[in-house]
Amino acid sequence: MIHAYSLGGYHIALDVYSGSVHVMDGLSLRAVRLFERLDRRQTMECLRKEYPGHPDSEPEALKSLLDELDALKDAGLLYSPDDYSRCANRLREKDSPVKALCLHVAHACNLACSYCFAGQGNYHGSSALMSLETGRKALDFLVAHSGGRRNLEVDFFGGEPLLNWDVVKGLVHYGRELEKQHGKAFRFTLTTNGVLLNEEVIDFCNREMHNVVLSLDGRPEVHDRFRVDRQGRGSYGQVVPAFRRLAEARGGKGYYVRGTYTRNNLDFLRDVLHMAELGFTQLSMEPVVAPSDSPDALKEEDLPQLFEQYEQLAFEMLKRKREGRGFDFYHYNIDLRHGPCVHKRLAGCGSGTEYLSVTPNGDLYPCHQFVGEEAFRMGDLGSGVTNRALREAFRSNVLASRPECENCWAKLYCAGGCAANASHAAGSIRGVYRLGCELFKKRIECAIMLQAALEEEAPSGA
Amino acid sequence: MRNMEEEVNGMKIKTLASRDLKASLENGGCGECQTSCQSACKTSCGVANQPCEKEQD
């Protein structure tokens, strides 16, 4: 399967099953498309008709071009077949160890963002804080179910995790003890709205957290539209100085300033650039997850504008990189050389198998987006995963189980996408969230174009 | 943005260096890489930006 597209003056052919990316001129890209379904003679005839008088459509030039395509095919870099069915079927049967927990240390929040998928922090239930004892049980559970995995991930999430800061610190210390006892490596991350960030929190996070995710929606008026306190006051002025102090003191460790865009700021590029103007260099901006009848929800008709925003973002990133003031955008971070293996790409997102969410009282859910939906409660820390039917449904929810993904060129980049979004949009974890798919594909096109541009500009041998 | 009509080293097509996915059937699957949602997204799964943890040739 080939995905051929042109963007920013780059003509790109992606060979889906080998993962190869080829950059070329427009006529060659057309040849790649034609040669996928036509024989040599037919391809040459078409190209001569479509490019009359073009020097590259002369017989000798076309012969040379098709020889090149044949050589790439012979090398397994073009028109590669799907050789992954055995692996895909094996994955469906495989039991994964648990290696990541999303710890909901606080089902409470000091902000009241109306677009919050977590119902302003309490996941449509009662407010609650996780006890240190429950948190320790969660880490014990993770170690006990992690099998041979060394790297274990724990995200302190909420609600707002800083409302339960002492427990966060206690759990990091406990995790460090477990590392020594069991030969594991914990990577802690924290997602915060920033309201309670102070020097002590910043110092601790910068020592102990592998990554910190800082929620900022961009321009002041955009951020303060949703990210307000219980009295309706915007939080931009309070959180931005703290985020800047944290980022400056981070010393090269990972962080993301992460925003959410909605139908109210379809010009979200301006918000990403605002983050960059504030001095942040590791940025992320996510489409809102909202019920389709919400006025904030994105609609199909918004796609052309959103596509244009993603493209302009890529061009702007390239321009700033050339000017020595570049920034990273999470969804454009594609490492073609050292990216994930095909097992990862076939296995799906891992929710309900290698990744679980733990509520303040110790209940287990497939991921944070399912928390509070009783039908998706998998068990609890005391008894483990007791809903075996649900576990089986998630275990077998690999890429090959999603029929609508079969002919999609982007499937080895998203692994089938988000199970929660699919469930909420299509009523099944094996469905697809179409609008999300369209945005994802555009982001991958932009990310690969950026790679092509940067590789071209890199010093030879780099 | 760019004029890509010129030839690159006499060849019309430039292939970017990328991981051999077929080979990764054999040399991948250790499971040590980051879980998809355990980073900056939390609302839209992708695996392409998760770096491999394994030393590669």
C-alpha cells in the first residue's frame, strides 16, 4: 500500500508496510501511483499523455525512472506486501504484562473547565483523594503484574494531582524503594493545571518526574474561556509564571505545555505560537474530546480549516528551526530511524492490558477516559482484574480487530487509535472516531514532510 | 515552499533513512517503550512518536 501526497513543495510516497519514505518530483510521484496498479507499458503511456513535452516524459527518462522504482521494489522499499498477519494474530492471543498506571490521585479539581472530559475532575462521581495506602497498593500491583518489563510508568493524574501532593511525594519515594527491591525503573509523570505549583513542587518535579505535562490552552482569552476557577475567574495569569519557572529550571528534562483546542479556537495555530512566544519549546495541542452535541465539539465542516492550521504549523516550525528558534510539537515528533517496531504498531494503544487507570478508591479501568463508566470497571486493587470479559475485549482489541482500519494508510502510525474515542463516537472499542482519524492523518503527513525537509537540510552524514 | 524538480545525486527519488519495519518483526517486541497515552496526549492515541527503547544497529 502506498500513500502519495504533496505538501509544502515536497512530493512524498510512503510505503506503508516497509515504513519507507521516498521524496521526489511531481512526475515521479505520479509514476509511483500509476505503477502500483499498471504495468510498465501502461504507466509509460499514461505519463507521456499527462506530461506532453516534459523532458522527463521522454522514453529514456521514463525507462530510467521505472527502473528506479523496480529497484526500490526489489529492495523491499516500495509496494511492500503486508507480511504481518501472523504477528497480528499472535498479538490477539497474547497476554501482556501491566507496565503503566494512570493514578487518579485526586478526583477533585481547583478549576472548573467546562470542556473537561473528567467532569471538572470528579469523573461525574463524588470528589475523592487517593490515600497513601491505596497508592502503595497500586504500585505493588504494578510491580506484581509487570512480568519481565523493567520500565514501568506511573502518571499522577486527576482531577488535579497537586491537591494530593503529599501522597504524590510519598508514592515517588515508595516507588524508588520498589525499584531497588525488584530491579525495575519507574518513570513518573505529572499532569497539572499549575494553580498550586510552587518552588517546592517545581524542585521535586524537576528531580523526580520523567515528564511534566502543563495545561495551557494558548492565548489568555482562549485559556480563560474554559480554564476558570469555581468563581469563574481565569487562571492564565496565575499559571503562566509558574510554568515558566518550572520549564526554565527543568534542566533539559522533558515537559510539555499542552493545550486543548475546541470549536471556539479553530485558529489554534495562534495558540501554539503564543506558547512558543512565552518561551516554551516542548508543545502539544490536542483536539477537544466532547459529546457531538456540545457547542465546543469539533465538526466535519471544520476539517478544512484545521488541516490548514496543521500545515501552517509545520511550515512555521520549519521556518523557526532554520532561524535557530525552533520548537517541538508533540504530534510531529516522528523518528523514522528509531521509531517503534511493528509489534507496537500492530498491538493497539494498550488500554485495558498494559495500561490501566486506578481511581482514588482503588478501582481499575482500562484508561482514564473510561473512568466513571460502570460498564468499564475492570476490578480493583484488592481482587485484581475480575471482569474477564472486559479484559478479553481489550486484550483482543489489536489493530487487526478493527475492520475499518484495514485499508487505511496511517494504521501503522496510530495502531488503530484511541479505544475510548472509538467507544464514545461509534459505540464500540473496535470502531473508529472518524473526525479524530482525519486529524491524525493530516498530522502524520505534516510530520513526515517536516522530516523530509529537515533531513534534506541536515549536514551530510548527520 | 520548495522546488523539488531537480534530481538528487542523479536519481529521481530520495529515500529517507528509516527503520526497517519488516526486520523489526524479528528484532522488536520487547515492550519496554512508553505506553501510547502516558505522555502529552491522553486523548488521541498515536504510536508513531514513541521512541524505541532498544539499542538498534
